[in-house]
Amino acid sequence: MARIGVEGTLSDVKAALMEMGHEVVDLRTESDVNGCDCCIISGMDKDVMGMADVSTEAPVINAQGYAAQDIVQMINERLQ
């Protein structure tokens, strides 16, 4: 299964991904994205300072406005 970085506030997404067998990593610092196949952010503090530095080549999914099952489906589609 995949290694997926998930922002701390998305506990429902974390639970759904772990239930599917994915390895879930909490995204707290920039270095936490290392080795992740995909990252999920809440979108709450996206680009707060007007800067958007790229920290990973892995796909990043903005979970804002989506249910946990929608996010899981997006991940499964991207990782096929």
C-alpha cells in the first residue's frame, strides 16, 4: 500500500486511509513529506503568506469541501 501524508486536522481521512491499509504520516513539518506517495492538505492555511514553495513531487490533494470517502477515491485513482 501507499505512504500518504495527511494534515493533522483530517482525522476522518486518516482513519479511512488506515482502514484501507495505507501507511499514514502526520504532516507537521516540511520534511514529513519525504517518501510520501501522496499528500493531503486541509486547505485551511494554503498559501497564507503568498508563497508556494514546492516540497515534494508527489501529488497533493486539497481536501477542502470533500468527504473522507471522496478523498480516498481520489487517492486510489491517482496511485493506480
